[in-house]
Amino acid sequence: MKKLFYLTAFMFLVGTLNAQAQEKKFSLYAIGFYNLENLFDTCHDEGHNDYEYLPEGRNKWSGLKYTHKLRNMARVLAEMGTDKLPMGCAAIGVSEVENAKCMEDLCNQPPLKARNMKFCHIEGPDHRGVDCAFIYNPSLFTVRDVKLVPYVYKLEEDIKKNRATRGFLVVSGTMADEHVTVIVNHLPSRGATSYYRELGGEQLRVVKDSLIAEDPNVKLIIMGDMNDDPKDPSMSVALGAKRKMKDVQKVGDLYNPFWDIHASGTGTLMYDGAWNLFDQIILSHSLLDKHMKDGKPIKPSSIDCTTLKLYQPMIFRRDYLFQQEGKYKGGTLRTHAGGVWLNGYSDHLPTLVYLVKEKK
């Protein structure tokens, strides 16, 4: 009887150890994008058409308004990713930033300074002076290299007009002990025809191909205000970002997790009562696993998470980001509307993706 007890106890102990050995633990990371809607300082930058954001300009852009804008933007950036992670995002791409001084002032706002957030910015040629930039938490993301790839016009009349616009900010770094590269961009507005955004999509594809040629295993993330929806030609054809995971078959293929999100009837900015989803985060083949399914919760234990993999895409929403009353109730709460200062946030909502990796 005593032997039987010892054998039973031994088998229980072995079973417990095996269960513990099979139990996996995972780390979660968040990377986001946010169009800050005209983060201008109050000083004129020589050569740029920033006059409406000067104290005497159309928007009467004073020190008070600039201070409130910084505070509001910092609040959103600090809260992004905190649904699942107390420290928020490891990195966030941003657009519509005037200069490095604005980025410095932004990162010095208390909620971002508390996390020691840093930034990458390269002055671009845009005639209004708005650029893309990259904010990161140095305890989670280490920057290796930063470069600005210019947007290049092909048509002779465009070259003659010198219609310089935003380029593609490429930030290469290390996150979760892996090579992660983020391309932050802001394609031409809808004041221009689709051709110019499709041209941007083609150029993004070239940049993507060159980065993957250098390192086929790079975890590549393309994000930005595309000024087009996921199904539009600039994204689906020119860039080639696919709607379904099953179609992302080989190195170089891209997946757009925001296509189905937009198809469900939601988005990041409202126009004439309908939602567009211009603010997209597109992922390389290396961030997917063959066992993932579109539109279904991802269980890290059921996929290969020995390297970073997509966990969940989402649009960041808070009640304070929306108009609560009036004609535009339900739309985004902007900084200005109809010439009136609303002390709001942006005409866009932020987006982010959670990535997961097994702990060793």
C-alpha cells in the first residue's frame, strides 16, 4: 500500500513538472500611429507656408493654443496601448509635425517625459513644412538608423512646379531583441488625384523591397496617413497590401489588418457622415503565422511566437476624442472647426497593433 502511495505521488510530481515545462509565457508590445493634425509652433519657418499657424495668421495661433495642443497630443500618445500595457506603446509614428522643436516640446510634456520618450525627425521638403516623425521608449525600442527617402514625382509638369511633399521616414531599430524597421509616411492629400497616392504606394513598395532584400527576416511595419482606404488602388495594388492572411504567402508580401476593420463600418476619420480609414499599419510576412485566422482572436499558445507576431490590431478610442453634441456629434473633436478653436485633438483617430513574443 505504501509503495502504491509513493508511485502515485511520484507520477503526480512528474505530471506537475511536465505541465510547468509546457506552460509558456509571453511578452506584449504595442506600436502605433497618430496624425497630430497640424502640430505647429508659433514661429515662422523660413521657406514654409506656415502663416495660418502664426499669432497674426488665420488661426490666431497663440502660445496658449500651442501649449494646449501639446498637452492634448501628449495625453493621447501616452494613453495609446495602455488598454493592455501600463507603459503604453514602445513606438509611435506621427504625421503633421512642423519641426524638431515641436517634437522636443511634445516629448517634454509630463506624461511622455515620465517615460523618457525620445524622437526621430528629419526636416523634409513639404511646402507647408509638415513632416513625419517617430516617438519611442528607449527602454523598449533601440534606434539603429534613421533616413528620409524622398517622394519623387514622375510627371514633368509636377517636377517643374516643385511641388515637394512628405517623404518616407525609415527608422530601423531593435525591439524584443529583433530587427524591427518602421516606415512612417503621409501620402498626398485628396486634393490631388489618386495617381499621386498610387505613385506613393509604388515608391513604398520599392523601399519595402530594398529593406527586405537587406534582411529577409526583418519585422517590417509600414504606417501612416495614406489619404486612402485599405481597398483603394494605392494600398491594394500599388503597394500590394493584402486583405486576407491566406494570401500573404511569401517573403515580401504584406498584410493590411485594417481592411476588414474598415469593411465592418468603422474608421479613423469621418467625412459627410461616413467613416474612412486612412490611418493604417501594414505588416510584413515575417509578423504572421500560418495558423492565424482573419477576424479571430489570436491565441499566442497556438502559434509560433518564438519571434514577434501580430497579436491584435485596433483603433484607439476614448470618449474625449469625439464631438459630444451639435451638428458633428459622433465625429472627431478637432483643434479647429469652422474657424472656431475647439481645444480638441485631431481630425484622425490613432491606430495601433499589439505584437506578441514568447519569453525564453
